[in-house]
Amino acid sequence: MTVRTGRCHCEKVKYQMTGEPIAVSNCYCRTCRKVTGGPYFSIAMMLTTQFKLTEGSPSSYKTSAPGMRYFCGNCGANTHDTFELNGTSMTVVTLATLDDGHGLKPSYSMMVKYKPEWLEITDGLPQFEEFPPM
């Protein structure tokens, strides 16, 4: 079984994910854009049972009724989010915090109706106005 590791910028918060993610995508929603300070957020979604903090204790805040965002209280790097999807606990990790050599890449873009007006998406990935069918 594949085990991937990740960490925040200052390395005080570390984690691992086991197995393959359910989905890997670019998200253009307003929340993701505000959190990253960029036009989109590259993420991997998995069952929460596939995710484990291995070091540190991240800070968190509620982003929506079902969601929590976790970040390093020292360097501010977003490490992961948790939420409920149809009664199932899910975790999303930030691809940029995974250690090099993780081998994951987005297979689609979602929430593209919220992308910045100035941005033209030219990566050739399938695009979904909101969430893709799951």
C-alpha cells in the first residue's frame, strides 16, 4: 500500500496519507482562493481513515457547516481540511504540502464558475462549474 508524507513549511506539522486518494483536483472556489492567495488550490481528497497526523498539532477554524480547515500555527501553511460527504468523513490535503515524489496530479478542475475573471484555464483538464459527479 502506498504511503505518502507531507509537512508544513516550517516542518512543525507533519502527516501521512495511506492508499490512493478518491480524487485529485484543482478547486477554484472563493474559499480555496482566499486561503491560498492564488487563483486555485490543488488538492487530494480521501477518506479520513487514510489520513494521520504524525507530528505537531495544527490550528483550525470552521470554514462551513460541515468543514474544518487545519493549518500550522507557526508558519501558517494550510495542511488539510475535513468535512462530511453523504455521512462519510473526508479529508483533503494540499498537494503543495506533500513531500516531493508523491506522483499525484489533478485530473479535473472544479468550481470553475468562481475562477477569477482574468484567468484562462488552459491545462486541458475536464472542467466542472461546481462539483463533479461522484
